[in-house]
Amino acid sequence: MRKLLAAGLTAAVLAAIPASAQEEKPLPPVGWSFNGIFGTYDRAAAQRGFQVYNEVCSNCHSLSLLTYGDLDGLGFTPDQVKSIAAAKQVPDTDDSGQPIMRPALPSDHFVAPFPNEKAARAAQNGALPPDLSLIIKAREGGPDYVHAILTGYGEAPADFKLGDGLNYNEYFPGHQIAMPQPLNDNSVAFADGTPALLPEEAIDVVTFLAWAAEPNLETRHRTGLKTVLFLLAMTGVLYGAKRRIWSDIEH
């Protein structure tokens, strides 16, 4: 009886939800350069992605696990890293112990856009923008999911009731997301002259966030490949030794 009641309630709830809200649209696949055992990061794309994060995403989202010095892994020169860091202000104390603000150093962590969670929620109508340090690892679908969210904004279907202050996104669960569309064509002017169209901005910032979540991926891939080659070679050596040792023994 309880199972029948539960099934009836579930059916009633689903019936009350428009079909467009019930459907889970598959994520569009993207051929990421860092996928597969031979995957590597596209440094030019990742640098452009950092520019997108720095100029757009960092206004709401923190990247707390990275220091500015980590950016040398993307190919930025020491002088560029110092310049990027110095553009931010971080709290410190002077020689007398008084609180001051000073330019950030490469050893400082990325500056958060809000001093605390309450301030972040107050500025975002109660929503808490997630930290992006591990967002690629934290979401099912990884880079494809984040890319789909960034490119999935649009007009809600006529039969879809959109909540107050929410935005329609065809890939976000439930299709209602608090974050307004963050990227548009020409949201930034890329330093290398690449046309800053929405698809390019999305791919580049996801590449940067993938690197931020796993900066040692390329080293891990190389180590894994060397290990596999070593094991294959060792298997051949051991098999040859076995054949040599036991060749005179009748079985």
C-alpha cells in the first residue's frame, strides 16, 4: 500500500512539472586537449582562460587553492606573474602591527571576491557562488558539464515557469540557475588577438579551470606511460629469463 501511495505521489509530482523541465539533455561532448593518456593542456587556451576568469569570473567566484605563483605553470614569465599579483590587494600588518592593504605577491593565494559567505550571499540574492578551484572534478561530466552550463543559457520554453530572479539554462539540473549568463561575445579582449566569441571564451576558461584542478596532469600522464613501458619491458625480460632457466627441464 505504501509503495502504491509513493508511486502515486511521484507520478502526480512529475505530471505537474512541464516536460521541458523533466528532460535531461545530454551534455555536448568537446574534444579537450587534456583528455586521454597522451592529453596535454593547451597553454595558449589556458592563458586566455585565465584572462576570462580574472576579468569576469573572479568578480563572483573564488579560486582559493591557487597562488599567483602557480601561474608559471601556464607559461607566464616571472615578471608577468608579479604584475598579475600586484594588481590585487591583500590584507597584511605593518611593522607596528596595524592592519594595512598591500599589493599581492606571487606567494599569495588568489584574492577572493567577498570577505565571507554572508557577504557573498548578500551580493548574489542569497545564492553562494562556488569556489572554482576543483569545480571540474566536483561536477559529474567534468569539463563538458561546466562548458555546457556556460553555453546553455537561453529563453525558457513557453510552458516553463521560471522562478523570480532565476535564469533558464538547458543543461543545469531543473533548468533554473541563480547565476546570470556570465559570458557573452566580447566579454573580454584577448591579449593574443583571438576573437572573443562565446564558444571560444567557454572552451578557454574551462581549459584553465581544468588545469587549476589538476596542474600535475601532464606529469602524471608521463609517469604512467613510463611505468607501463617499464612493466612491458620487464615482462619480456622475465619471460626470457624463465624460458632460459627452464629450457633444459622436461615437463
